[in-house]
Amino acid sequence: MTLSADVRADLLRMAEAFSPPEPQPEPPAVFDPFGWRLKARPIQLPPTGDYDVWYVRGGRGAGKTWTCANAFAELIVAHPGGEWGVVAPTLGDVRTTCFESQDSGLIRALGGRVGPGGELLERGPHILRWNRSTCELFLRDGGVVYGDGADDGALRLQGKNLRGVWADEIGLWKQWATAWDESIGFAVRKAPAKIIASGTPKAGRPGLALVKRLLTAALADPHGPTRTSLLHTRDNMANLAGAALTRMRLLEGTRLGRQELDGEVLDEADGALWTRDPDKAEREQLGLIVSERPEDLRVELLGRTVVALDPSDGEKDGDGVGFAVVAMHLDHRARVLHSADLLGDRALGPAAQVREARRLFDLHGADRVVVEKNHGGRWLVDLFRTLDPTLPVKVVDATQGKRTRAEPAAALYTRPGVVHVGDHEQLEDQLTSFTGAAGEPSPNALDALVWALTELRPTAPPAGGGEVVQHAYRDDDAPGGFVAWG
Ligand SMILES: Nc1ncnc2c1ncn2[C@@H]1O[C@H](COP(=O)(O)OP(=O)(O)OP(=O)(O)O)[C@@H](O)[C@H]1O
Ligand SMILES: [Mg+2]
């Protein structure tokens, strides 16, 4: 049966309105070698009865990875031998999060223990060997668990005879169709043939299509082959501290919070200034976020590189510090090289903000650090003078409202005059949900980005296209700090 787009949308809305039925705790007879079921909240337990796919949806820090690692370990131990797979957005994520996480990883769930560098300190009853360079976990029962990244389509799993797969953060998978349909779909073909998936749905990401597909299937047949559970971040508060709690408080009651804390499926915010959807960008003249891999960056630098800092005076509880590093390149595009919003116990005190600005300045060979005057920026500049007097710092003042300041920056993305190099998940979530409405919390990475772009003022390439030979030279007195193409 093929569902029309309208019917699917209705089903999804209904899915949001009704919480899925909570799985009941299993009776004690259930196989539970490590006692994780005793610690799990009822909603974290696998579905009862037979299923093919179990999608654990939830907010950030809600316990998705912990749940799936334990449920997957249980599956592996209950079915000795054979091949298994773990897939996450990148190979690095599989290694460090899915296998090695000391709190939530598969090695721990199987009774082993890893050190801070990922080395296997204790094997426990089931693990024989962990090869972190090939991302292979060998088990005493002869089984082996292969890890791979979805961004390359999880091609390594093709041709394997897998008994089960754990698929983490499917909402962030770039090559989800290849990874899910071609690699995992064909390879999971030995009993018990189960897929356990987890992740926070992310508006505007390609992986949202996979999330919607699983939710639609689960809703169409709640006792069928696809099941889903929903974990809320607030229910896992007892296991969270510091930055995660601060972030939670900041996001509670906001639109982004519905996605990030409650795992709700949202589409990009109406009225947001940026989008990841090319059609929407064209239709509604929004800033289109275009990304590039760092290894593909071949264009030479044209002008300046700026570090922007949206500081925090630490007075307002939970206020964060935003950083952005943006450089102008010869193809007239500004490239965002770094972005961060540091909150809670990851937030930096004033001296650490100065040190981080210096680190980014040196790392990227920048010309200037731009610091917003508000929120303590004024005395922060004095601190810069004292602690790091040779760092060229420019103080900027916010005289216009946030939306007014952000609009020209968003407009630059439409050409696109701005490209994101590498992963900027946090910044992009802020951009695609920022409407500038009254009372909307201040997105710090977005603010820093806007300051960097305002400072660089990228201009449009000359009309007519074709290759243009540019001459640019620095001139601190010129608008934007350099004179371009004379
Ligand atoms: N039932 C539980 N009992 C004890 N600790 C738990 C439980 N559930 C989750 N945790 C702990 O909560 C923390 C967050 O869990 P986890 O890493 O699974 O979250 P997540 O939803 O995958 O987060 P993210 O969105 O960042 O990927 C971890 O320290 C994990 O060990
Ligand atoms: Mg996780």
C-alpha cells in the first residue's frame, strides 16, 4: 500500500499527538546478563513480541545510545556467533560513541571496559579483541561486530550475512538511502535479523525522510514489524549534569526544544531565515546552507580570516559563548571554518574566552578578532589588552535588533556567497530555527557568525561569470578591512 503525502502527514501528526504505547517491563525470566533491564526506564525496554525494526526516537541525552547499546548487546549474547553491524553517521562516531563510549557504548554493554583512548582495559565475559583501527569487535563465541559510517553509505556491510544491526543517529545520516536500503537492508538476512535504530529527528536533514518512513510504518501497524519508542530528555535528568542540564533549561518551551528534548519531528521553522532545502530557498528567498568537505577546499584565500566572539559575562544563568571563524576565498565565497556555542560547564570564563579566541586566531591564521560589546564584551576587551595585548581585537556594538542584523547575513547565503566547511550541526540547527521573534533565546553561534560576516562583508562576484583574476590587498581603513579586485 502506498500512502499519499497527505495521509502520511496526517499519520505523522497523529503520531506526535499520541505517545506510543509504553512497552511493559519483561518478566524476570527474560535474558538479562548485565542487569541493564533493572536500570532501564520502562520506555527503554525493547518491544515485546516479534519485530524487525525498533526505532528509538528521543531528545538529546535522553538515553537513546545507552538503550540501543544494551538491547543490541543482549541480542548478540542471546544469539552466539555470526556477523553483526553497527552504523552511525561517520566511522569516527561508530568508533567513539557506539563502541567505546564509557557510559553508553557497546563494549561496556557487553561487560568490557575501555580506557580514555579507546583501549580495551577489560574484556569481560564476551569480548575477545577490539580492533579500533578497523572498527571490528571480535567475540569469544566466534562472532564479530563490524562498524561503518553511513556518510559513505555503510558499503562495508554489503555482502555480509548479518544477524542484526544497530543504526545510531539515523536522523543525521547523509547517505541514508544507500546505507539503509542497499547496505543494511540486504545484509541483515540471518536470524534473528533485527535492526535497532536510534536518533533525534533533525529538521531539514536528509535523514529525516528515513525517520518519517519508520514512524509512518510503526503507526500504520503498531504491532507490526516496525516499532518505535519515544524517550524524553527530561526523564533522563538523573543521569545528566552540567552543560546538558543548562542546555535543556535554555531550550525548554522553545521550538528547537521540541526537537532536541522531545524528539519531535519538526519541519524547518516557518519564518526562519535559513533553510537546508534548495526548493524552499528558491521559493521563499531564504539563505540556503551549502556544505563542503574540508578535504575538498581547494580555493585560495582572497581576503581576510576573522574570528568572531559573542561573549558571556557569566551573569545570566545558562548564557553561552559563541565563536565563529570565517574566511574570504578567491571564488568570492566566505567559508565558515569553525562555529561553536559553549554552554553550561563547557562555557568559558572570561580568561578562557580570551585564550580560545587566541587559539582559533592562530589555528586559522586569522587577521582579527571581532568581539561584541554587549554581555560583558566591554570589559572583556580590557581583559584582551591585559592578557593578550598583541591580539588585534575589534569591538562591535549591536545597535540593531537581532533579526535586522541577521537578514543581510542570510541574504549572502542565497547566491550562495557563504559555504560551511565541515560539520556545523549546532550552528545549522540555530540558523534553521531562528526567526528573531520576541523572546526567542539568543543563539550564540549564530550571533558570532553574523558578526564575522558583517566584518568581512563578502561582495557579489562580478556579473557575467567566467574566471576572474582578482587582486586583493589588506587595508585596515577600507570598509571590511581589505580592498578587493581593483
Ligand atoms: N536507564 C539508565 N540508567 C542509567 N544511566 C542511563 C540510563 N539511560 C541513560 N543513561 C545515561 O544517560 C547518559 C545519556 O545517555 P545516552 O548517551 O544514551 O544519550 P543519547 O540520547 O544517546 O544522547 P545524544 O543525543 O547526545 O546522542 C549516559 O551517561 C547514559 O549512560
Ligand atoms: Mg547518542
